[in-house]
Amino acid sequence: MPCPPPTRHALATALLGAALATGAAAQTTTPPAGRLLASNCFQCHGTNGKGPGFDTLAGKSASKLQGEMAEFRNGQEGNGIMARHAQGYTDAQLRALSQYLSTLR
């Protein structure tokens, strides 16, 4: 005698169990605002804001960081690499980025 087809609940339970067993369950943790934007900064300034040979970002206030980035974006600090990076951010993104970077110690 054939087995009855599995119910939707049984299928969902089996799929969830398989996902958990393989580590494929979706993460529900959201990174802090500005964190993904800051990944661009990490290349030179380090993930802790203290990259060797570059300005230290760690310990600076959000308003100072935002002001410096605005100066780069507005061309007040030349047209180097930082000016080019800063031009790619909106005001809201600069705020979020500065807030995040100000948390680095």
C-alpha cells in the first residue's frame, strides 16, 4: 500500500530542518547603518579606523567626519582619491557613514 503524500506542514518542517542543518538559514541581523558604506573606507583606513599611513578615523566625532567628507565632496580638499570617493555619497549616506565611523575606537 503506497504512503500518503506529505502535508505542507511536514514539507516545511523538513525543509527548515535541512536548512538549519546545513547552515543555510537566513540571517536576520541587520548591520549597523553606515557599516556597508564604510567597507569602502576600510581598504585604506582599516576596519578599526586606524589604518597605517592614512588619517585615523577612530575617535573622531560624527560631525567632524561629516564635515571633512563634505569638504572633500565640495572640492575644498583638492581632487584626489578622497574627493572622488566623497562625490559618490548623498548627504544622507554621508550622515550614516559618519555616524558609523564615529563609533570606531
